[in-house]
Amino acid sequence: MTVVDNEPITLDIDAAEGFLRMFHIAHPEAGPVGPRLSEVRDEIAETGTYRHTTAELAYGARIALRDSGWCTSGVPWRRLKVRDLRGYRNAAAVAGECVEHLRLATNDGEVRPLVTVFAPDTPTAPGPCIWNEQLVRYAGYADGTGDRRYAAFTDVVQGMGWRPPEKPGRFDVLPLVVETAHEGPKLFTIPPDVVHEVCLEHPELPWFGSLGLRWHAVPLITNMKLCIGGVTYPAAPFNTWFVGSEVGTRSLADEGGYGAARPVAEALGLDTSAERTLWRDRAVVELNRAVLHSFDLAEVTITDHHAESLHRLSWLRSRQRASANRPAFRLEPAAARRARTGGPARFSGAAVETTQPHSPSRLAELLRRRAEG
């Protein structure tokens, strides 16, 4: 049996049956659950797993996003588009469709929530995985330039063959790393034309734009596995839209990220000699104001943390208790490590290949062939 992350691929029959009953209760038009249960039991007995119908997959992905807490306020989860790409196992195909997902989700700024589901883990053919935390992440360099959270990841992909611009900048988009059992980890450059970015300015502070801050428009999460009825989809990228504080507070202001709070405070003339003056709090407020103002000005969908707090309280009151039977997006410790440190490889014995990343033109050709075929 294939080993993934040192754990054998097994299927929980109780989880499968619990999910199918849940699906048929929600979809009475699908008919009685008995025949489907019998069919799935036979398939599991023969192959060790089973294949969800298109309707079951879509329902499972929507419920997983709704119940996970990642579904930001205003997302119409019942109408969430689910892209069924379970036939995709090769790294280049997965990378190309991640790029297509980003293009579709960006939607000229009117961000469209999507889920793309690639091949599942099975006893004979484990599915692909994506190392990156989000499809768009910025490099961090040893001299402190860029996003310091991804300095280790940046070092690893450079060792694998990625080359930053001749003059490294603060917002250099990292390559996508897709790993498969038969190919190992492979690098892919994200085409610049699909990365929609918002340059940040402030509604009242004219000098703010000179700070040169910007952020990408769509939070496309790529390293969480989707679990539905005992079946695991290790690559199932999904997006909603940003909460302003995720950009302003967690990414730009934080000293572990861009450390932008201090230059903002200094430009405001605040006393930064001690934390007790609360200069950091005041600077973070202005950063968050700039993020919301700039996204609104650019007509890119975003929500604020106050609206999100109300949504989260509502979610906590209504959410179902997690169980093996309920679909879920989950982040494994190994996946979290890969996203920050660039390893270890998912598959036991997988070699980390040293190669130049595949070019945007190759991804474009893959997408063209898919459209023609």
C-alpha cells in the first residue's frame, strides 16, 4: 500500500456511510440512500476506496468550506462553484489549473469564491500536493527584504532552481511547488498577468503611497486537504476574499512579515521609544484603513474585521460539531511546515529536484490545450 506522509491510505467506511446519509437527507431528489450505500460498499470492497458523484463532491466541498470557518461573510456557499478536476495528477496540469483558478477567481476585482478539486489519495495512486500556503506569496530574503515569513521557503526554492529578479524586491511572487509521487516536487512560475495587485494609498495621508506597499487581490489557499466521507483530496485549492486585517495587521504590520508599522508610525510623528505609547496600535489602524480604502478604490472585493467578527459569532452559534462524517478542510502539521520551510517532501524518498521553474508560456500552452480539447 502506498505511504503518504508516513501514514497508510485507509478509508473509514463509517465516515463514507455517514456522509452519504447526510447528502441524501440534504438532497431528497437523489432518492433513497440504500442503493447508493450498497454500491459504495461493493466499490470499497473491490478497490479500497470509492468515487464521489459530481453532486456529492460539490456538496461536500461546500459544506467543508462553510463549516471550516474559512468562509468569509457574504460568501454564498450554496452556490459556490466547485471545479471537478479529479483526473489531474501530473504536476504541470495541477499548476496550470491553479493559475486558471486564480484567473477565474479574480474576475476583474469582483472576487468569485471557487474550489478546485484535484485527484484524491487512493491505495494505489496518491494525489498531488501543493507546498505553498497560498498561490500568491511574496519572497523573503536574507537581508530582510520582502516577506520575512517566507525567508526559509525562499531559500529552498532558490536551491531548487528559482531565480529572483536581478534586483530582488519586496513583492517578488514565489514560484508554485507541486509535488507528486511519480515526479517529486516541481517548480512553476506564476504568470505575472494573472496576479492582480492593489497599490496601497491612504484616504487622508498623501505621503502613504510613497511607502510603496501593495498586496495581491485573492487569498487562494492551496495547502489544506479536503476530506469528504473518508476520501482525502490533498490538493483542493479554494478562495473567498480578504479580510482587511489579514493584509494590514497580519502581513504588513507584523514584524515577522513586512514590519511596516514602524515606518508608518515614524511618518505620523509618533513616539516609538516604547510600546507603552501604543504607537504600534495607531500605525496598524492607519494601515488597515489604507488597505480597505485602496481595495475599495480599485473595486476589489474585501471585507473588514468588524463585519467578519459578527459573521464569526453567527458561525460559532450555528456550526456543527466536527466529526469524521462531516466534510472538512484540514491543515496537517507537515503541510504547514512545507509552506514555511520548504520541506520535508510529502512522499517518502521523494527527491527534491533542482531545475529551472516551468515558464508562464508553458502554463499558457497547457491552458490553451485544455480550452481547445
